[in-house]
Amino acid sequence: MEPGEKIPPESDGCRSHCPVFGVASGVPIIGLGLVIIMFGGALLLTGPSPPATFPPALLFLGFGAVLVVLGIRR
């Protein structure tokens, strides 16, 4: 672009892709959700641990599930 040229306005089609990975499908969001769910499961499956690990594990599992649902609904 030349200095002085205006940037064209974004069309509606530009907003339908993933802002992080730049793809239109929900696959990256689903993959990220599955990884977060695995981290939450690992916290729960590591054996006897203090009760302080239970709330973060639930947060990981819940947020991962939300990301998977958002990726599927896309």
C-alpha cells in the first residue's frame, strides 16, 4: 500500500474466521478445548492430592467443554 491510501473496510466475511489461527472452521477451538480437558483430567487422575486441585480441575474441564461446544456450533 502506498502511504496515503486508505485501508478498505472489513467485510462481513472477514469476521467469520478464527482470530487466532485464521481458519474458518471450528477445528482449532475444538482441539484447544480437548487439550484443556486433558489437563483437567490429568489433575484429577494424578492420585491422592490436596483438595485444592479439585476446583482448578473443574475449571479446566468446564472451559474445555465450552470451547468444544463453541467449535462444534461454528
